[in-house]
Amino acid sequence: MSARIFRPGEQVDFVVVGSGAAGGVIARELSQAGHTVLVFEQGPRLGADVFAHHDELKVHYLHGITNDPVTNPQTFRDDPSRQARQLDHANPLVYARLVGGSSVHFTANYWRFHEVDFHEHSLLGDIPGADFADWPISYQELEPYYSKVEWEVGVSGLAAASPFDPPRQKPYPMPPLPVKSSGVLFELGARKLGLHPFPAPLAITSQVYRGRPACMHCGFCGGYGCEARAKSSSVWTVIPEAEATGRCEVRSASYVYHVDTNARGRVTGVHYFDAARRSHFQPARAVVLSANGSETPRLLLNSASNRFPDGLANSSGFVGKHLMFNQGAGVYAQFEHELNEYKSVQATRVLHDFYEVDPKRGYYGGGGIDARSSATPAAWASAEGGELPRWGAALKQRLEGYTRTMLCQGHTTSLPVATNSVSIDPQLKDAWGIPAIRVTYKDHPDDLKFAQFMQDRSEEIMQAAGAVRTWRTAVEHRRGGVHLLGTCRMGNDPSRSVIDKYHRTHDVPNLFLCDGSSFVTSGRGQPTMTIQALAFRAAHHIGEFARRNEI
Amino acid sequence: MDTPESSRRGFLQSGGALLSAGWIAAHWPAIARSAEEARAQLSTPVSMTAPPFRRFEFLQPLEALDVEAIAEQIVPSGATPGAREAGAIHFIDHSLVTVFDWQAAHFRAGLADFQHTFAQAHSGSAFGHAAPALQLDYLRGVDHTPFFALVRQLTLLGMFTLPEYGGNYRQQGWKLLGYVDVHVFSPPFGYYDARYTGFVPYPTTTERHS
């Protein structure tokens, strides 16, 4: 069957806004269950061949596939009492704006959350300055869906390799990617210190899988689309499978800017701009927003009406609140011999020895440390902050060590702080005239303390591995991020959350939200695996509701 | 109507045009000579080739002289290629009328301020004509200005992005790094993974999951 093309104005069962990690999965699951699904994507649909040109300038520096600060601007402030301003030709919240969303350009680190992530508030109690809460679901409830991601989207890894791994039903469908020199050195140093490094699970093929080739180690990975379709991005995996049902259309270059409701308080469809900026109404029996943790809350806030004066589905006032990014810090380390980290995937070894909170430290925080490539040439050379030399003979020396250098990086928690938020800027509008995102963000002090802790551990590992020299990255307040989490959190209490445990908004029975915005806590730094597990689970329940006529 | 999508594509594609080659125009020989003199002060192995002069599209000759001098201090020449051999100045110039044209006014104002301040402190002379030691010393005092940050960023992009944007002459930026522009690699990738003997499971893991 080929992809369905719906007639203009033809009502569909589901409109899904966003074609990324979550939207792609939901489209596949609902269309395979027999429903008609129309997926809207702001950006274009690009073929894999586009990424065969390893163009750092265009993709990384000129926002080639991400939200452009000129057409899709945002403002930022670190203090809610101040007026927010645009950053210098940059957006604080960055996501890939094309079919496949950020699953196209992600690094594809696919750690599962651990059991503790879902009930940490019960274990630790309140944390001053944070709205710390348990999730309304447990790891056990999500576990079958993690397996589904691993097998149906495609994840490489070695099951039970980490002593800290949560329980699992099935092994990974593919073995880990070949270890890189960074992984070998990291493993050497970490084992000397009594730690437990293990092969990094990655949503990248290590062998032919479901019609896609194995990774050919080109090295333009994190931040880029995969020219080989080896990265398990939605655009190469779940979206073609959704289209193959004959019940799903992915409408690219179509920007949804408003969710419409009727007098009964039910969603009737969405308004969107087509590629020529003409506005259309698309009717739907139900709507799922998977537009990511920045655009989902923006869309709700921009869909305010008389009946929903503070924004759609926002009776709690929690829409846009509790923005989290994941903190982190690390060290660059140079060795005697060549590593050639510009080849292959970014990370091949990781450790979770510091995953859980240790109350003895006196602050909250947990995370993982991984061995990563030092990145693509221009981005690596341009890196600054911390101990990195900016120019002159010291920079030249660092540049000459490119092939002998790696990055050892801690990936850590962000606490949910009520004032950290996505809201609507009172003045700024985007190129379509739609009110823009205003970001208010300042890390909780514990986030920075734990990032520092993990940098110290990273440095110890690199020294134990025999590094000839190291440079610390900066431990500093985040002014943005690519993990866009927590802004429409799930919960059982409608006054303290936006969606219920089935991703249905508490306020609107036929409106569902599923993406990074659903998170209650940040996890330890690699959210996409959990976004997709949530999406499989959400789609299962939404499909059941539809089947039982409960929407 | 020009849609955001199409104008964005146009914006991106405009950077792909190749630079027009050619020696600097005949009425600027003095400037060309000064630049050559400034270059001659740096010791450079003969094995490395600086790119031929190309007509500047944005920078005036005296501007180009000073900006190239700053770029050469940011990534000095030596046993391996620096900003000069990689032709970073040509990327900077071309980018300011193409992909970074929105930075052009800011760049020119920052450069004018830089030149004015330097001339005031050094009896009216140009930064590009100053001795390397003096240049180095002077830059240490201004390396946290937005203008310096912009020259730094453009210099590094001019050394390490695709040559089609006007810099990275004969891939000398990549040669400095040791980066190889190939799309298919096979393990082993480096010295250490070639010697790896395999992942050894942890005893605790085996017990727990066997």
C-alpha cells in the first residue's frame, strides 16, 4: 500500500502534530490499528542523500535542519522578573525541523530509564526550590514498550552488560557497534578505578536490520542526518511503516499554529499554514500533539479561548512549566597515539555507577558518563569555555592533537523548577506572525553541583587511562538545550499536571500529548528512548480508547 | 510570495557558489606588497602553499590586511598549516557577503573600532603592519571583545568547513587536524581499539542475569 493522501478538509480519526521520535511511533501504531492518521510536520521531507554532503557550515552553523532563529525566533531570560531578549542569532531551544524531527539529528544514545527514575520523590522527599514529583507510571509498566523500541525501531547493545541495568524481558536485537579507541581508553581507566563501563546502547544499526544497512562509520552522526539510514530515525523507520498501511499521510512543510475547540470543550481539529503560507483548517476526531517540549506547550498557550483563557488544557497552570534540559560536563583528553574519533558513532562505552543519588553528597543528582568522539572538525576546533584555549599557540597545539583527543562527558539530571518555563513572548512573533516562545531558565544549584561531581569523575577516568593532558569543559548555567523536557508533565492530580497517565489532557477528552513535555523528571541525560517507549504505550492506550469509543 | 521555506533554502544555497579567482587588481599593488611583507615576517616552511590572492568581495584592502593578521595570530603558521595557508581570509570575506551577510555591518563596525583604537595607541600605524610580538600582545588585551570572537569564529570556520565555501584551501585546515574526508570506514579506527581484546562481563552481572 502507498501513503494515503487525504482530500482537503476531509476529517481524519487522528491528527498528529510532529513527525519526530514520538509522533512517528504514534502514527505507526494508530494507523496499523486501523485508524486514519494525518501527521503534520513544519519542516521539509529530506532524503538520506542530502546528508551525503558532510556540510558542517550549512547543517550546524546555518541551522540547515533546525529551527532557524530568523524565521522561528525565541527569547531568553534567566530571571523571571526581567524582560527576555533574543540571544545572538541563536535559539535557546533547538530541535530538528524536518520529517523525523530530532530523531534525525540526535546522537542516538538509547539508555533506558532505571526503576528509580519513576519514584525518586517517594525515596528522597521534597527538594527545596524544585517541584519534585513521582511519575504516575512505573518502570515495570513501561518495560514492554522499551523492548518494543529496541526491536521495532532498532537498537544495538549488550543486554545485562551493566550491573546497574534495570530488568528486561528481551536482549537487544543487534550487537553493540564496534568499540572505538575512546571507548577502549574509557573502559581501561574506569575499570582501574573499580567502575563498570559497558557497551553503549545506540539506536544505530550494527548489522542489516529491517531493510536498513549497517552503519558505515562515516562519523557525521550526532547533529546530522544519516546518509546510510543506519540511524534509527523516525523518517527511516516508523514513518514509512505508517504510510505503508494506506491510512497515514505525512504532510510536510505544514505548520500547525492553533488547536481548535468547540462549545463543548472538545477539540475539532487544527489550523495550519501550508508551504505557501495559506491557512487551512483540518478537522479531526482527536488530536495528538508530539511537537516536542517547546512547541507542544507553545501550541497549547497560543490556542487560548474564552473557554480556556490561560491556554488549552491549562487549568493546572502547568503548561510550559518545569522545563528541563539535562546538565552535564566533562573533559577533553589527549593521548599518546591516534584515536581518530572523527570516525564512526559518537559514543561506544558508558557507565552508570553514579546513576542513583547518594544522599551523602548533600545534593541531588545522578547520571552517566560516556566516552565520545571529540566531534566534527569545525565544531571541535571552535569549542571554548572551561580550560580550552581560544587562540594562539595553545589553540594550535590543541588542533594538532585532533586525532589523539577524545571527550569524556557526564550526562546528568535537571530538577523541575516552576519558574523554568516555556511561555509566550509578549511582543515577538515568528515569520508567520505567530507569537514566539519565551524561555525562562536557571539551573537549580544541585544541577550544577552534580555536573561538577561528574566532571571530576570524568577527569579521574581519563587520568587513569593514561591521558597526556586534559581540558575541563565549563560547568555553567544552561542557556538552552536540545533535550526539551517536562513542560506538560503527566500526573494523577489534575491540579498538578497537564496529562493523565494515558497522555490524555485532564481538561480535553480528545486531546493527547506525548513527547519530552510529558516527563515528570529529567532522567539522566538521554531522553529519546523513554520518549519513544512512552509513545508506544500512549498509542496503545489511545487506540484502545478509540476502539471502545471512549474518546 | 517568497515563503520562509524557499527563502531559507536560497539563503543556504547562496553559500555554495565558488569564489571568483584572480590576483588582486592592478591598482592595489602597494597593498598587496604590504600584505606580503607582513607574511614574510612569519617563518613558514616552503612546503606549505598559501592560496593565491583572490579579489575581495567585502573587505577593503586595509581591512583585509588587518583581519588576516588577526586570523594568523588566532591559528599561527608553523610546522603545520595555519589560518594563512588555509586561506581563512577568503572564507571570511566571502561569507560576509553570503552566508553571514547579516553580520557584515557588525563586523565592519567592530573592525573600524579595532583599527582606530590600535592606531591611536601606535602612532597611526596599521595592526597588520605591526611586528608579530606586538600584535600578539595587543590581541591579549582585546580577545574578549565581540569583534575578536567573531573573527575567531570565522577564522576557524574558514579553516575547517568545506572548501567550497571559500576557505580550507587545498584542505590544509583538515591536514592540520589529520582529518580525512572519507565516508566509509572500517574498524579498527585507531591505535587503541586495534589492540582491544573484547568486553569482559562483570561477575555480578552474570550472576544476576544468568
